[in-house]
Amino acid sequence: MDKLVHVVDGQIVVSSMDIAKKFKKYHKHVLEAISKLECSDEFSQTNFRPREYVVRGRSYPSFDVTRDGFSFLCMGFTGKEAAKWKEQYIKAFNMMESELLKQNDKLEWKQARLQSKTVRKDVTDTIKNFVDYATDQGSSNAKMYFANITKMEYKALGLLDAYSKSDSNFRDTLDLMDLGFLIVAEQVAKQTLEEGMRRGSHYKDIYQFAKDRVMLYAEAIKLPKLVESSVKTN
């Protein structure tokens, strides 16, 4: 089904030659139909893109036609056979569009995951400095902050409840939205830890301030998360 359409410059199109073939029309008649469409120049330029094809050394005109262009052009094609191919093309456009959306989502997720790894490294470096800072102030369990700060962020964002544990692959299970929220939450924590250490505050106060800031951020994004979740379930 998806072979009926293809992607050119990120846009799903069908060749005017394929339209002629499937609807059993001469290609020149399809080109004439396109030239006589009573649509605006803007619509025509956007949805009917000129393309040449070569046969035996000679170039001939054709068009790459978008979904909207196809609908506009083929609405005038009548008959049982034409109706069948209209339905087939509509399905093909829908299937290809769905596939492209999945591919884009995967790409965006990979980019977000890569960004989260970079941010996580920076945060880990800051936590290491904070552990040394807390140890110098007399903390005997400062190394626990590596896990505690991470768990605090997860719980604030609702990624884990109070009794759950995360494994090393936990972040790979997060969706694009939660990855984005976690990236910001870690940056909030990182900035707060650095500010507290520059001021020379007590390590316990710094941790509490970081926790409070992350919680405030988590509260601020509750509405967007609820809206997004509602969209996914509807």
C-alpha cells in the first residue's frame, strides 16, 4: 500500500504519472487537468511540484502531488474504478504519514536522550563537588547524595513513587515528554547546588533548597503533563 506514495523533501507525494496509470488516463490529460484547476497560485505551487522524467534521452514534464493536491485534482474523477483508487491512495497517504510521525518521534527521542546524557554528566560532576563539600563540612554519608538527588528528581516529577526503585536502564523507558522535564529538573538541581556552594551555605540547607526548587518546578508542569496525557488517551 505504501508504494503508492513516496517521500520527497520530507513531504508525502504521488507522481502525476502514477495517478494517470492507476486511474487509466493519458498522462497528458492529467497534466491538462492540473493546469486547469481553479485554485490559487499559492496552492498550486505548494501542492503540485514540477518534476521532469527522461525517456530515451528526452525530458518530459510531470508533477509530484501532495495529499491536498491529490484530493483537489481527483475529486473530479468519477466511476467505480476511480472511487476504488481514491480510497487506496487515501489509505496510503495515511499510512505513510503515520510512519513518518513514528520516525520523527524516534529521532526526537534519540536527540532528547543524547541531551539528557550530556546534562546528566554535568549534574553528576556538580553532585561530586557537592559530596566533597558536604564531607568537608562533616557529613559522614555524603556519597548518598548521588542516589538521593536523583531519586528526589524522579519522585518530584512522578516518574517513581516512594517505594519504587530505578535500574540503570530506567531513563531509556521514559517518553519524550518526561525526558524533557527531567532534563530541566536536573538543571534546576545543578544550578541550586552550585549557588549554595558559592554562598558557603550548610550542605543540608543546600540540598533542601534544591529539593524545594525541583518540587516547585514539578508543580508548575503538572498541568502540561495532564493535558498531554489526556491527548494521548483520547
